[in-house]
Amino acid sequence: MDLLGSSVPVFIGLTLILMGAAAFMAGRSIAYQWRPFWLVAPAAFGLALADRFLTYALFNGPLLHPPGLLLQFVILLLFAALGWRLTRVAKLCGQYPWRYARSGPWSYQRLQDD
């Protein structure tokens, strides 16, 4: 409770499931528009603030809880970064198939020039 700022079920349901899906989709949206990776951090921070507010408004958790906000930000940043990377690799290999090939779900390799 002290680190999360809410109960464990609220943290799992709100942060991991609901806001995690929103962060993943935000990362996908940023990558789909060919935006740089650093834009993922402000999006994740905004979602962490929204998550903190929803915890306060719906479940009577503390609004100003820095450890909880930091933990939520880090988790949502990971979800958003995963969405960004998966989408960037898919777009890069799909748009330039003569130049790049997938070498895994979140990695690619550059094809050799002949």
C-alpha cells in the first residue's frame, strides 16, 4: 500500500490492465506517425497522472503520492516503449522490405547491399 498508493487489485486493474493498454496504444500511435522515441515519455507521464487521479477519484487513494506516481510512470513507460518498438519494427520492415528484414518480434536486420 505504501509504495503503490492503493490496494493491489486496484493497481493491477487500473495501472496494469487499463492504463497499460492505453500506454501501449499511445506508443503504437507515436511510432505509426514516425515520431521519435523520446515522445513516449511525455505520453507515459500524462497517463501516469491520469492513473493517479483515477485512483484518487474512484478508489479514495492519495492524490499526491510521489512513490506511486513514479512507479506508475515507469510501468507505463515500459508498456509505451514496447508498443513503440513493435510498431516501428513492423512499419520499417513493411515499408522497406528490400532494405530490412525482421529478425525477431522487436528487432530487425539490415539486408546487405549487392
